[in-house]
Amino acid sequence: MGKIKTRYVCQECGYISLKWMGKCPECESWQSFVEEFVESKKGNNKNSIGNLGKPIKLKDIELEMENRFSTFNGELDRVLGGGIVRGSLVLVGGDPGIGKSTLLIQVANNIGKKNLSVLYVSGEESLKQIKMRADRLKIDNENLFIVSENNLEYISKYVEEYKPDLLIIDSIQTIYNPDIASAPGSVSQVREGTATLMKLSKKMGIATFIVGHVTKTGSIAGPKVLEHMVDTVLYFEGEKHNVYRVLRAVKNRFGSTNEIGIFEMTNDGLIEVTNPSHLFLAHRPKKVAGSVVVASIEGTRPVLIELQALISPTNFGTPRRMATGIDYNRVVMLMAVLEKKVGLRLQAQDGYINVVGGIQLSEPAVDLAIVAAVASSFRNKVIDYQTIIFGEVGLTGEVRSVNFAEKRIREAEKMGFKTCVIPKGNLGGLPKLENVEVIGVENVYEALDIILGGKAVG
């Protein structure tokens, strides 16, 4: 038996200290240290994932032709980069009740119908509770095995016995290793559980999905190293009272990052939305100032999204600035550019920016659309209903080129738009388009002169 040592671990960031502290020096959280007992063992290599032989030359490593298999869900396949990679470890996070378990049991049913075995391990629900959800979703599959267990040793035995093609763990915060003297969900338990599952996945070639709880700040509960250990991290975005869900890949070793999949929550589970541009523009108002459509790139997919601005006189000494779905600091900077370079007097105006549909936009290509929406609301000038706008705006008011310009314009053409206002630097290399007029602009003043008319600028 090894020597037992005592240590204190921060439950927010995983910082380890030999003595208890009231405040964590790493993440500055208060009252977050929990005492843990560690038994040191010599020669312990149970978490080794490599082969025990000598190193192999890279050119001698052979890849299997069928290294991926489909989830038979187009949106999820897109986010994963083309399907599930055998031996991969995927972390799915999101708020409670947003649809993580629903999506995974639907995927398990789809895969089971193709003669692939699935082992669904639940540490939160009983077998009867899972059966009730399956009946509601009309799931009945002979290749889907369910077990309610949170002991890591038993789970490992089940995996080695059944050898499933897909393993689902719901959730990693409920799994515990009896060799570690700490409660389930602690930093040590989450780290040890993930390491063991990673070992099983890599050695046996089993694709594994693990569900992760999130904290009140929206990040995955447990140590940050959890996201570094897995191959793919997927986040569910959206509100529980909203029927639409956004699944975003923030890390993916086998595909594009920041790829998104759109789902609709119904009584029959999550249904994929194949045309998100139509979804985000479905209830767009006509002949209203402050509304504009921007062409954004999410991963590899172009999406048309409505962006709204409301500018109104302030009742306070300092005007308010609020942004939903867009970076607040970016909005403040762009409004300053409008004041300095265009002459719009916004210092006595409250400004509110909203991205319709609950999606988050982070790329600089939406700058010109924000500028246009703010100027449209301030001057009460309506932007043409069939015009889309995109481009990056600098502090001197110049409009800079963005990537994937042709993709954005093609999406606009498909959705019936007639005019595209884009950076002048993106005009070179564009093919001739018959159904869309493409207008290049060099600066913000020129862009607003075209979008709103000369009398609305200055």
C-alpha cells in the first residue's frame, strides 16, 4: 500500500496547494479549496494510452479506410467535421435542459439502426427514466444498451465486455473512481474519469461522447484541463424557452472549429434545420429603420443574419450602450468611428444592438453592418430590403477586405438578395454575377452614402 498524502484542490480551476487557503491565487475564487487524499503508487501506468512497444516510424502507421462513421444527422455531422471518428473523445456542454441528453440518445438510435452497437451510461437517471424519454422520442432499438451506473470501475468492465462502437457518458460530473477519496464532480474525479475514458477510447477504438455540466458563467464545470484532454468540444447555445438550439464546435482536432449546427426542439426531439439563413430571416420586418442583413461565416458555412440597432435620446448624463450577440467593446468603438469620421452626433444618444435569433457573432466582417444599422436608426432612414452588407471597419474609417467574399455573395443570391455592399478590396477575383449587383466601398462615409443616401450622412 502506498503512502497517503493530503492536498487541497481548487474546485474552480484545479490549482493544488499543500495547505488550505481562503482565496485561490490562480482564479481568485473564494472558499473553493477542498481537501483530498492521494495514495502514491510506484510504477502506476494505468492511464497510459500508447502501445507498450517501441516507437514506430510515421510512414509505417496505417490508417483504416473506415475511420469515420455518420451520425445520420446532417447538422451534427457538419459540426463534427464529417462524422464520428473512431477512438475520439467528444465533450458536449450546455445549460441544464437545453437538449444534450435528447440529442445523444437520438444519435444512439440512428447509429443502432445501422447495426452499430451503442452503450449509453447514465449516472443521473434510472433505467425507467431513460425508457420514458425513449418512448416519448419513439426510440426502440435492439443495438442500444442502457446502464445506470456511476462507478468508473464497473463502467470500464461493461465497455470491455460489450465493446460498443459508440459510448455515451451522461454525465462526467457524476462518475467517480473509488480509489480517489473525493466526491463525484470534484476536480480530481473529473480529471481521473476523463483520463480513464480517454485510455479506453484510444486503445479499443471506441468513439466516446461525454456530457459536461456548465457553471453559472457558461464554462464547463471542472478543471480547464478537461477541455484540453478531449478531441472535440461542443457547446449548446440558446435559451430553454426558445425552440431553436445552436451547437457550436469550439475545439475539433478532426474538423473546422466554430462550425455550427442549428436544431429545433419539438415534441419528437431535436430536428435539424438545414437552411439557417431562412430561419434567421423568417420574421424580418419591412421598411423599418435600423434593420440590416449581414453575411457571416460560421465555420465553413455562410449564414445570413438580421442585425438590429435602436438609437434614442438619453435621459442620463452618460449615454447607455448595450449589445446582445455582438462584442460590446466593438460596438462602442464603431460608434466612436461614426462620430469622428462621419459626423453623427451620438454622444447624447443611447445605443442598443441586437443580433436576431440568439446567435453570437464574433468575426470583424459584421462591422460595416453594425455601422449601417446604427446610422439607419439615427437618421431614421430605411435600408433597402434586398441589400446585404459585410466588411471590416478600421479606426480611421476605412473598410477592409474579409475572407470568403464569394461564399457570402452566393448565399445572398440564393436567398433572393439583389445588392451586396462589400469592401472594394474584395472585388478583385469575383466572378460575374447576373442576379446580384456587387458594390465595393473604400470607407464608411462612402458606404453610408450608397446605403442611406447623401442627405443621411454627415
